[in-house]
Amino acid sequence: MPSRTGQPSAVPQTGAAITGCGAITGLGPDTASFWSGLVNGRSGIRHWLGKDSRIDSKIGGDLSDFQLSGYLADVGQDYPEDLAHKAKKLLRATPLSGVLTAAVAMQAWVEAGLHESPAPAARCAHVCAGHNLGHAYISENLKTFDEDPEYIEPLFGVHHLDTDVVGVTCELLGIRGPSFMVGAACASGNIAIITALGLIRSGAADVVLVTGAPVAQDSLVLQGLAMIDALCTGTFDDEPERASRPFDALRAGFVPSEGGAAVVLESAASARRRGVAPLAALLGGACTSNAHRLTKPDQNGQERAMREALTTAGMAPDEVDYVNAHATSTPLGDATEVAAIKSVLGARAAEIPVNSTKSMTGHCLSASGVVEFVATVLQLRHGIVHPTINQEKQDESLDLDFVPNEAREHRMGTALSNSFGFGGMNSCVAVGAVS
Amino acid sequence: MLTRDQIFETLKDNLHLISEETRGKEISEDASLAEYGTDSLELIEVASRTMKQLNVKVPRTEVSKIDSIGELVTLFEKAAHKD
């Protein structure tokens, strides 16, 4: 059982070692810049590049100008030459989501030392969190199709499939065990992590790469989200960095983002065999359904996910040292989650920090669970909680410690990370520090 | 009128661009694409790109049957002259 506040524990038999992390967000192209941005309270939100000017959504975590060749030139020394070369060749004609997924996967793979001290390829799995990744690519090709069907992208038949992202990453890293996608809207990331833990616990794999595939944002989808009043539009269009403001009284909807992340999970025995020290431990996780298709959050479903996650991790509520909230910056969503956290953690809720990574990254949608999992691991390791930025006008009804605007030291033994999705999907994972 | 040489040169440029294995190699009309290590998906990309650049439409079912660059040039030549 994990120990309390700041006392590290080992990777439990029922959990998994976290041995590698990767992230590319509006805060930067790797985990170092991600952490630096988080701890300094920097916003990764800016004006969209190249979106249809008629849509209501004007701002987001735009990564559409990401160039693989420039990225590999910048970080090339961090990768074995053959891996960087293979990436360049494989990803040449790949749509943005696949390129970014492969790039974050490489980061996590190399940090886990799998390029130097490999695990058997058939014992390595890949669970990719996400779905509807290719909307922007499909929309672009539809325009070409309208002019002349003959001239759509020649490999559209392969690249329009979400599974192309899984396939290209497996080919790049030589993963030959189970590989598939997990789709659960904005809960996809956590549920992919929970699924990966299941693969390790069942013995189906020793090492599981979990990717939160960045969603290349599409004008059509953005307009659809704006029309159901989910997005922050208008108010902060001239000050994009102020738009994502979870818990704040002026919050007015989420700010979509193209960021993504990856983690390597593995059995404690596999990490030992390979001589790799875990960064942290995945202790458990759970997901629930609201039995409700619409977007309205459900406190009961969120509470059940958190309670069951604690049970799977063998933790009591008063053993939670920190919560990375789903906290998207929507008026109802944030209030519902705060009520759920208070109900589950009781008096403990008032004693611990509860922050929102999305205040800086924006909402990475189906990748957000993995992005925030990486943020949680980094905070546990550094003993620092990042701020929730843009806390300017307190919402009197929300009274937890949201770590307003400034990072601070906070020793943690354990943490929870929440992710909830449209379609009534709730999820929570528990993470522990290790010595 | 599009000449055979123009078609060959365009195809060759696209082959070098798309199929990494062919870079730096002399491309001859007689050699088979398999010899250069060009796979079937790369061939589709080369043909599509060339079709767009030359504004010539070649039946895609025929593209998948070709073996050498020369056969591909002939396919484009026939289609260009038919237009």
C-alpha cells in the first residue's frame, strides 16, 4: 500500500512501473520544455494557424506548424541515429497526428531505455488513446475530391484510418505484441492507461507504450464544438493566453489543443530485468459510465470512478496527496468535479492541492489523460505542484486549493488524475512516487 | 505534345523524392522497381504526383501491374496522347 505524504513507496505487485515519458504541447516539443512551461505558469494557447476564418473558435494549442525535420534536427542527438533516420523515412507522408504520436512515442521509448536495453518485441504492446484523429486530413481531401476525385492524397486509403497512427508507431519502434486504439472521448487517455495496466497484470505484455495521440484540429469539428457552447469563444480572442481559466469565475468554456504525450508502463519485473529505475508507479485506475449520451457532467459517475480507482490502488481517501483535475474551464464541468472531489476525499480535499494542467496546455481532448498523467509524474518527481493559471476572480462556490498562479513545493507520495469524456465516460488513475 | 523524355524525367524526379532507396542511383527505363527497393505504396505516390504535375490521368488499375519505369513511362505516354 502506498505510504502517505511524501513517503515514497515501491511499485506494488498489482501496479506497473512508469519508465518513460514524452510530451509535445504548445509549451514545447519535449518533456523538459513541458515541465518548464508548467512550473513557470506559461500558456501554450495562441491564435489558430490556417483554420477557416469563418469559424467561431479563433484560439487553441496550435501545433500545425510542427516540422518533423526541424524537430529531429533539434533533438536528433537525443535519439539513436538509426531511429531518427527510420522516423524520417516512415513519417515522410504521414498526417500531423501520426507524426506527433510517433515523436512523443520516441521520447518515452528512449527515456525508458528500450533502445539500449530492449524487451522482447513480442512482449511489447502499444495502446493508443484517441479517435477521429484524421478529421482535418479528411476535410482537406474532401476539398480536393470536390475538384477532382483523382487527385486526393494517393495514400488516403491508409492514412485516413486512426489505426495508421498505431501501425506507424509500432513499425518505428519494433513493437510486436498487442496493439490497438482506445476511444472514450476526453477520457481516452486514462482508459488507455487502465487498459495497459490490464495487459501487464494479465501477463499479455511486459512493456506497454501508451500514446495520447494528438488530435489535428479541424475547422468543421471546432465549429461543431462552438455551436454546442463547449468552447471559450469571443471573450479572450485578443488575449489567448488568458482564455483557459479553470475554476476562475470568468471561465467560459474549454480551449482545444493539439498536444499529445506518451508513457511507457511495464511490469516491475521487466524494469528490474532491464536495469531501469521507475520514474513513478501506476497504482490503479477505474472508469465508469453515466448511462447518458449528452455532454452534461455527472457527479455520481465521477465519484464512482475516483472511489473505484482508490480501491484498485489499495488507497484510502486520506492517503491522496494531490489531484490533477480534469478541469477544462467550463462553468458546469469544473463545479461538478470540485463537488465530486470533496465528496470522495472528505476533509482531505481541503488539505491538498488540486490543479489544472489544461489552464496552460488547453484541452488536448482524447490525448489529455496521457498529457496530464505525464504532468502528474513530473510533479511527483520534482516535489512541486504546478499552478492553475489565470486565477483572477475567485468563484466563491469553488473553495479548494487550486494552486493559483504560482507553483510551489509540495512533497507527494500519491496522486489522482481525473479525465471525463463526452458520452458520459469518467475515469481516474492513481499514481505513486517511488524511491 | 508531351515527349517520352519529359515523362521519364518527371517520373524519375518523383521517384527520387518519394522512394528513398532510389536516391543517388542512376534510374534506367529497363530496371524493375523492385530492384530499386520501391514498394507498391511508393509507386502509387509516384504515379499520383506525376499525374497531377503532367495533367495526365492514367488508369490506376494499370499502374499496379507495371514492373519497370519504362512500362510506367509508356502508360503515361499512351494516356497523354489519348487526351
